[in-house]
Amino acid sequence: MTVKAISKSVLITGCSTGIGRATALWLGERGWKVYATARRRESLADLESKVAASLPLDVCDEASMGSAVRTMEAQRGEASYTASLRYKRGRALRGRAAARAGRR
């Protein structure tokens, strides 16, 4: 069986501030191809020279998420082996609470 290696490309949400921004910078400095995203692309202006691409993405909007992934696929050729980090906006649900809410 042949196993493809995971690429060093990553899509990170919430890069306008906080842990998303810090993660994008940290991985970018270590040679990862970072696709930094935020709801407002202009909030990523100072990251553009430090990441592969900056993209608008609202994690609460399916169309926005699809558009960001399609853009990344077009730039990379495929995204099936791309690592992704997503910082969930709002509260996290785990265990039974997640099951009741239909989120697991």
C-alpha cells in the first residue's frame, strides 16, 4: 500500500488576531505554506508577505468556506492531503452536549 505524505500546506481560520494569527506566523516561519483566513481580508494585510495567501472566510457561512477551499485547491492543484486548523467561533460542545446538539 502506498501512503501519500501530508503536504506542508495548511488553512488556518481566525488569523486576524490571537492564536490563529500566532499559529499562521509560527508555521509560516517554519516553511509551511499557510493559507491565512479571516472574515475581513483587510485584517490580514500585514500577514500577506509572511504567508502563501490570505483569504476571506467566515466559518459560519458555508458558501464562504467552500470558496476558500476552492481557491486553495486551485492554487495547490489538490487539497485532499492538506492539513487544516479551524478555530471554532463561539462555544465548544463536547460529549453528550455535542450529541444532543447534533455536533460530534
